[in-house]
Amino acid sequence: ARIICTWPEPAITMPGMVIAGSGHVQMILASQLASFEPRAMSWLYYADRLFQLPVGFVASAIGVVLLPRVARALNRGDREAMAAAQSESLVFASLLILPATVALFVLAEPMTAILFQRGAFVAADAQATARLLQMLALALPAFVLIKVILPSFLANEEMRIPLIAVAIGLAANLATGFAARDVDRLVAPAAGVVCGVWVNALVLALAARGRMAIRNRAYLRALAALVAAAGMGFCVHAMAEAALHWLDPARPFFEKGGMLGLICLVGLVIYALMARLLGAFTFSDLGQLSSRARG
């Protein structure tokens, strides 16, 4: 048997690579802006390491679940199936990224201190990294919103609008980053990323109004996830304040790390209970998502 290998057309491949890597380009611009300040590039690097964990996890999960379903529905001309896939992905993304956003924002200081504060990385470095991480956390929902919207364009091999959105977002990143230097030179690079990513997401959302068919119930469930995440944030903050003695960077790692892990675990349980009570998800929904991901 003869095996024939075909390569994607450059007209599709190159724009697709630019669109897929736009988040990394946003961070490159931020790092260039941070290079004007001593040690700021290191602070931004460590903050980005924590920031990328939920971005990579949720973006990969959405890609596995959503893009194949949207492509199949588009090929069949099945708008109902496409609406179901898009609605499901919005809820799924909200359930995952909103608690991660709140946790990174609320626990930024103990996370950076426990994970990085040792040796030459002193308390001032941990505090600066935590401030950058808090700012970057505000961009998490926008990153995931982009991943939810993009398949409606990519499944149809339409690259022009996503490329325009990327370009406008990068311009907003630069403009905001330089403008914010007059207010706070430390967080200016991260502020540029937040503005750039949200502008990118909003441009895509406006352009996709005729393509997206997300059901009203999906918006209500996403709002329920937001309320649950906010409630979790208050509880986690209170627990962290009560456990300051155990989270002291001077304590052994297994003690402070174990306490941070316990706070995160309790927060996750609180979030799951609140989200379930508010109707953000059902256990049958999770089972269906798991089976589709395996499929």
C-alpha cells in the first residue's frame, strides 16, 4: 500500500500559527516592556509560570472537546449541534477558569512566597511577583473566551477576522503598557497583557455574533459559576488570613506547602458545592463531557 502524506497549505498554516501563538506574543511584548526595569523580567517570568498552568489546561480541554464537534456540525450544516457544542464549551470553560482566576488573585502572595522565596529570591521579589500574578489573573477569562470563540472561525478556515483581532489586541497591549508606566511601572507590562487579551476577545465576540448560537441557559450557568467562584474567593481569603502563621515563608516547605494545598482543596470543595447548588452544572453534565473527551 502506498501512503500519501499531505501538508497543510501555507495560506492556512501560517495564519493559524500566528493565531494560536498570539497569547505568547502578548507575553513577549510584556517582557520587552518589563526589561526597562531592573529584575522585572524575572518577576514577570515567575508570575507567567503560574499563570500558564490554568491557561494551558483549560485551552487544551476546550480544543479536545469543542473543535471536532464544531467542525462536524459545520460539515453537516447542523446549527442545533453547533449551538449545543458552543454552549457546552462556554459553561465548561467558565466552570474551570473562573475559580482558577479567583484563586490566583486571592492566593498570589502565599503562592509566590511558598514556591519561589528562597536563596536570592527574597521577600520583595515574591511580593513583586505576586502583584504581577494578580494582574495577569484578570486576563484568564479572556484567554479562555478566545478559545471558545475561535473554533467558529477555524472550523470554516476563516483566518482574516482572527488575525485582525490579534493585531488590534497587540496594539492595545503596547498602548496600555506604555500608558500604565506613568501610573505603576511594576504592573504596567501585565496591565498591557490584560488589556490586549480582552480587546482581542471582544473583537472576536463582536465579529462572531452571527456565528455563535450560545443558548441563554448557558449564560445563566456561567453567571452561576462566577457567583460560586466569588463565594469561594471570600472563603479562601478568610482561610489564608487565619493560617498566616502556617503560611510563613520561614516555615518548612512541607508545612507551608501542605497548608496552602489544604486551603486550595477546601476552596475547591466549597466552589463545587456552591456551583452545584446554583445550578452551574450537574453530575450528568460532567459524565457527558468526560465521555466526549474520551471519544
